[in-house]
Amino acid sequence: MWWASIFILAAWSTVAGSMEVIHRKELSTTVGGNVTLHCQLSQDKEVLQITWQKESGRTSENIATASPSHGFRLMGRYLNRASLRTEGWDSSALTLHSASLEDEGCYKCIFNVFPSSPVEGRMCLKIHVISEPQVEIRSLSQVGDKKESEMLAVSCLAMGKPAPEITWDLPHGYHGGLQLHHIWHSNQMVTVISNFTHSPSWPPPEKPATCVIHHPALIMEIKLPLPPLHNQKGYMGEIGICFAVLLFVHLGLLGYCFWKRKPWQERQDHSWLWVLPCYWALGEANPNTDEGKSAPTCSIQG
């Protein structure tokens, strides 16, 4: 009799050993997204109950159950944040809605199968999150600094979990070694700061410098073009000088044209001293004035 019992136990062990749960070992989603954990038995067996658990340290808490006799049941904080479905009782899917960082961890799906012992599958969920990247540009020149070239500090910042990857797409002529800094936070978030120094040149490059963000939470990389990096004060001064020179040349040519329109005799009787925007006509000496002196008058000649 006892030989028969041993044979039956051995047969059950063989059946239980040959049966397994098919599932993905690792999953990921972003904060606010939905993710579905799925388990399926490798054999079609009579399932008494399916239990979903979330590991918490050394213990596990029940978060959902499903059985042919009692139906579906969600528990705890997953009551209004998850949904459960089955397909023929040999598979089960638990969907988490609006995932948060607290949902990260490992989950187990346990199938109570008759007449064998329970079989389970274990999978771990990663939650990804990234903040809005930022680009900052600040001047390194001190007050009263009379250097012709201004040094600029350019920084690109992003915070996420896991740590974002920051690279630069820089045009030719940008100098200054790149520096990378990491700041770890208690909630597993990491702030990454990449910066470099730049001395503006003229003319500015045709292609702007671009900060490129890579992260698992992004469908595609983020590119943040920088505004033109140049010294506004220096360039405005150069533009002012050019404008003044052009204005002087223009008025000089205009005065020369007016002077050419005068009759030849009138040009011989007077000498002209141009003082923009009018000119002084120096005529012959007036006998009523001091000898050798002339009375200058300022007039606009048409």
C-alpha cells in the first residue's frame, strides 16, 4: 500500500515539475503609464485559484485573486488602480493603471492547480521617469572686466530615473572641455548636469549647439537647440562703429554733389569747410571787421 502512495506522490511531483508558468522576467513603464503583467501555464490544468502578490522586503502581500468559484478580487491600494482578467483560467493578466514609483518591484503570479502543488512565476517591474530638460547660459565675466571676449558657461540639466544620458551636438569651433555631474536623490532620481565654457566668436556658426537627451522613458531623444552664443555688447559696438562710418561717407558724398552743383566762379570766390551736417562758407574779409578775419556763417546749401 505504501508503495502505491510513493508512486502517486512521485507521479504528482513529475507532473508539477513538468508544468511551469510562462512569463516575462522584466518589464518597464513610465510614470503615469499603464503596464500589464501576464502569466500563463504551460499545460492546460484545472486551476482552483490564481493569486497575485507584490514582494515587499522579505514578505509578500496579496494584491489580487481570481477563482472560478469566487470571481475576481482586488485588494489594498490596487483596488481602484488595477484590473484583472483571465483567459480559460490557465492564464491571467494584471494591468496597473497610472503607474507610480511605488509600483516598482517584483510580482508573483501563483496558480493553485488540482491535484498538483502550486506553481508560480516571478517578474520585476521597472518604473522610468524623466523631468523637463533645461538649458542655462550665464556669463562668467566679472563686473568691470574689460576683456574683449566674454566667456559663457553653458549647462544642460535633466533629472530622471534611471539617470538620463546627455550628449552635445556642437558645431566646429566650440572649445572648452565638457564636464558631467551627477546628483543622487533619496527617491532614486538622479540629476545629470553637463556643461562647458565657450568664448563667442564672430560671425556666429550657422549650426546651433544642441543638447541631446537620451532616456528609456522617451520614445525618441530630446534635442534642445541653444540660442546664438555671442557677445551682444561687443557686436553692438562694432555695428555702431560701422554705422557711423557709413553715415560719414554718405554725408560726405552728398556734400560733394552739392558743391559740384555750384557755379565755377562761386566755388573760386569761396572756400568751403564742411562740418557735418552743415558747412561753413568762408568769404572774403569784411572791411568792417578786424583785418584778416572773416565772418563765418553756417548754412545748408541747396
